[in-house]
Amino acid sequence: MAENKTPKAPEEREDIILAPEEAAEEAIEQIVTLYDENGNPEDYELIDLFEYREGVYGAFTPVLTGEEPNEIDVVMLKVTEDGNAFIEIEDATEEEAAFRELLRREEELVD
């Protein structure tokens, strides 16, 4: 018989390292280098890490150097099952749902 496993929240998982709750208000810079389709590197900053449905997602924006743009690109990635890396979200519907969850979370912070 298959076990029905409920996914753990990020703060309960031992394979995902999160900042302590008391440090949540401090800026914690987490930079990763992502590569475009031509192999060009660009640094991105993790702006949010959250659990949604059955996965853990990270939202990244390019590291700003100089003038702030009118629009900021957001790259959504998913944490691998083992929690050791981020992977591209291949399903466009899943990616859009994770992005909408990010927006919902951001609205909660503003309210």
C-alpha cells in the first residue's frame, strides 16, 4: 500500500535551509547565478521562498546595478525533491500558479 505523505512546510524540512524566524525582518541576501539560453550568466536575488500546493518555490529577480527599471523580471524556480537545488518549472500552468501565490503573499505583506 502506498503511503499518503503530506508535504512538510519549508521551516519543518531538514533539507531546506531557511533563515531563523527572528532574522526574517532583516535583509538576507541570497544570490544565485542563472544562465540564459546562450549560456550567459546573470546574478539573481532570492526574494521569496514558500510552500505552495505540493512544492517549494523560489522567486528570483535580477540583481539591480544602477538605475531601477520600470518593470522587474521575476523568475520562478522549484526546489528539487531532495532540497539541494532549484529547477526550472516545466509546466506553464504550475509556474503561473506559483507566481500568483507570490503576488498573493506580497499583497499580504503590504496590507
